[in-house]
Amino acid sequence: MALELETISDYYNRISEDQAKLMNSANFEKDKAHFNISPRKYCGFRCPYSRRDYYNVSLFIGEGILRYGATEIHVTKPILFIPSPNVSYRWECKTSHQEGFFCLFNQQFFSENKEFDVFKKTSLFKDWSSPIIELTDEQINFVDFYFREMYRLNQSNYPLKYHNIRNHLAALLHFILELDNKEYTVTELPSNVRLFRKFDELLNNQFPLGSPANPLVLKSPSDFATQLNVHVNHLNSSIKSVTGNTTTQLLKKKMIEEAKKLLMFTDWDISQVGYTLGFDEPAHFNNFFKKYTNISPLKFRQGNYNNI
């Protein structure tokens, strides 16, 4: 995989001025939840081959060449494209007639809202899943409706628009899972991706945490290595080669994500939240949370967070 990582800022810097204005790209703030959507009639003829630090769901109507990982596909029929951010990809237009929609959202938008918890245990956005679904005419109309509603809401001044956008995006993702189309496949998975898949499943199957009486079980790279029957160094190198992150970094990201949800959506004491996540001492949890969020758990719970 390519080592380059395109950020949302990088994306906004490379698109056309007309598209940037249409997408209100100036509203983007780093480390805050973000969603945007645009018609594809403004798409460039070739985007960079790289990984992304954001999620993407697109309706491609138009001929083009899609390179995803080691696979290159000549697309001539309408498709849904649901890539993993960890896999390098590129779309190259082969005709000037391009339709459909492109929506992007960052980790905060996807991870910090309960509506999307169910999708983290599915094949969506996973490195090993097929990112392409070919659509019938009837399916195109159905998918197009959701994109158009998200686009309409995104352009509106409705104060609760992002809540409604999340609902439409969740409905679209459910529809994608219903289709379960196997028309296109990517190349056979290498061993490092297969191991990451098993790790990812173990990690996500531990969440959400439902009670302080059932704290987190797998908390360290060694715990996962033992469960997967591999040496911890092999696990670490495999995960780093696939995601660009260490096993420890992925664990910490997941624990911060879950900590935020428990602080927002439960009435547990902060010490209970910390204990459930594997911290025996409240001070250790406070230090951990503040290190990665720049805010204490108490202040976060009191409302000093962004949750569009």
C-alpha cells in the first residue's frame, strides 16, 4: 500500500474552486466531527492514489478506471463505492460525463455517534471487504434518493440537519449491507491483512461495553496476540503494515472512542467508566483521557465536546 495519507484538508486543497465553494469547505475544523457531500459533476479526471484519513461513500455514474489496492477495474456501469480508508485507491474518469454523488466524513463523525455502532461489526469499510457494488436501475433510484436528501440537508440552515444526515447515511449503509453484491472482487487477501481482520473483529466485538460489572478483557497487544495464537511482534508488524498505526495506537483510539460514548450516554461515575475500560485507578484514566483529548473526562461530560 502507498504510504501517502490524504487528509480532508488535502482533499479540499486539491479540488476545484467551484466545488470547494459548493461544499462549504471553509467549515472544516480539524479534530471536530465533519460531514460533507457534493455532486460528482465537479469531479476531477484523476485523483491521487493514496490512503485517506476519512471515510467515503460514493455513487459513481460514468465510465472510469478504479484502482483499489492491487486491483484495477474498468467500470462502465453505475456502482456504489465504499472503500476502506486504509487501502490506497484512485478513480480516473474515462469520459467527461460523470454523475452521482460523493460524501465524506471523518472518524469523529462516524465513531462518536451511536447510530453507527452497529456497522463497526460488519464488513463495511474493512480492508478485506469488496468496496464495489454494481447497481440496477431500481437500486440507483433508491440510492440516489438518500444522497439527494443528504445533499439538500447539508445545504440547508436547519439547526438539526446533521442528526437527519446521520439517519439518512445510516439507512444508506443498511441498504448497502442488504445488497451484499459480489459482482466485483479484490485480489486474495495477503496474510497480514487476514491477521488484521481477525484482530479487528476481536477488538470490535468487545464493544459497546454494557456494564462496569463486565470490564474490557483484551486491553493490550499481548492479550490479542495470545488470543490469535501469534507472537506479539508479528501482530504489531502486520497491523502496522496494513493500517500505518501500531496495535497500541489502534487500541488507544478505540478506548478513547468508547470512553467518550460512556461519558456522553451513561450516568456512570467517571471512576466506573475508567474501571470498565481497564483502569484500576481513576487518576490513571483521567491522565489517559486528557493526554489524547486535551480535556478532562469531567469537563468532556459537562459539554465541552463537539457532537454534530
